[in-house]
Amino acid sequence: MIYLVTSVLTKPDGRTCFNPTTDTEVFNTYFAALRWMVRERQLYRSCDYQVWSETPTYRSNFGRETMFCLCYMLPTNSVTRLTISRINTNGYH
């Protein structure tokens, strides 16, 4: 299993921005991804951003399972979602 943290920016007009080369972090364990997410949350709170978390309740049929989502709102009313996803690397879903 590989755990990905992806960052997707949603602008106030509904457009989304995602660059897979710069907005993706790869971790070998779920706890390493959570530790990274905690440091990011502390950083955003120190900048006085509005921060909240979401726990998705669905499972994808394509081998990717979203496990946790941290959201924060920028002063420009843009929302960024940091999502931890588990990816199966052996080809079985």
C-alpha cells in the first residue's frame, strides 16, 4: 500500500487547480501521512486560516480509498483540500 496526500485548490468561482507534480506527497505508512498532515494543520492555524477536517464515508471502485481530508480556507475565500488516499499497488481492488 502507498498513501498519497493530494492538495486541490477550489477557487470561489468553482474552478479547481491541481498539479500532480507539485501537489502530491507519497508516504509508505498511514501514520507518516497523518504526522505530515498534523504539521500542515499547525502551520495553517498559525496563519489564522479557518481549518476543518472531513472523514469521507465512501470507497472508490478503482483501487483508491480516500481516508481523511483536511480543509482550510484562504483569506481570498479559496478552499484547499488535503486528502490522504490509500492506493493498492498489487493490481487487486
